[in-house]
Amino acid sequence: MQGIDSKVTVHHLVIKSGVLPVKQAQPWSDGAGAGVVFVSPQRQVLPYAFTLGKKCSNNVIEYQALIISLQMTLELRIPSLVVSGDSKLVINQLLKDYEVKKEDLVPYFYYANI
């Protein structure tokens, strides 16, 4: 996300109650998928799903879904974003309430904070 005007990279992380948990697959399974849902101020629902080709942990998948949704936000020229999710670890790391201890999560943490 280098060279992107900082005005369009604003995002807010908000933990919302009532978010339904996602059925979790076993870590290190044969590939993974994730999805994001954009809801416009007019209540238009735009769901997106994608597959991740590399085997990875659930927390890496959560970070990848966040990063992909942030990239999509830039491409769709969405001026502001409220992010909610079911990963307490990832959300609290991004809010800097939790320290990022796992080395494999550090690059995702920094990329999501650009």
C-alpha cells in the first residue's frame, strides 16, 4: 500500500456484539477460504468470498481476510470503514490491547496498520 494517499487508508476497528461465529476449520487443513461482507450506509450488502492457496493457521487467515478487505476498500474507493470480526486475538492485537507474540503474525499486523 505504498504511495497511497493517507486520506483513503483510514479504517476503524470496532468490536460489535452479536456477530455470529464462523465455523472454524482445523488448522493446517488442505487450503482455506475466507469471506468479507461490505454493508453500505444504504444497507446494501456486498458479500465476497475467496480462497487462500497456502496452508496456514486460523489467525493468519483472519489477518489475510482483513488485509484483503482493506485492499478492496481502497479499490472500491470507500472513504471510511468499520471493521468487525470474530477473532478476538486479531482485533485486540490491532487495537494494541494484545502484544503480537507469534512471529508468523508480525508481518500481517504491520501490513494491516499501514
